Amino acid sequence: MYMIYSKTANYIISCLGQNSNIKFIIKEFIKEIVETEDPKKPYSDQKMVEIFEEKGIAISRRTIAKYRDEMGILSSSKRKRF
């Protein structure tokens, strides 16, 4: 179901042991998730946490919300399109 995110998730995992800008990479992954979601049913921050967890990446809902806000991405209720 979340095969779209495999490339980014694998990149994140490969960078964890390096001196990479993980914050930037996580933000890119969030951006990718939001860009590919169904506009009629956007993912909540908690659902994004679950997507990260499925890829073996532990991240808190508050961190997702913080990064999403920093990128100017609205909450799921405000991204919803009818």
C-alpha cells in the first residue's frame, strides 16, 4: 500500500549512520507523503507516524506536526478537498 515511499524510506534508513541532514530528509519524506495522498482523505499526523513506523523509522506525532508546520503544510482537516 505504501510502496511509493520505499525509495525515500530506504534513503532515510541508509543515512541514519552518516552525518546527513536527517531533518531535511524526514521533511522530504513528509512532503512526498502529502503530495501522493488522496485529497479527499488526507493523512493525519498520526497516520504519517504509522507510515514511518512501517518503514522502520520511529518518529513522534509532534515531530511530524512540527516539521509539517515548518514547511507550510496545512493539517489534514485543512488539506481535505471535497
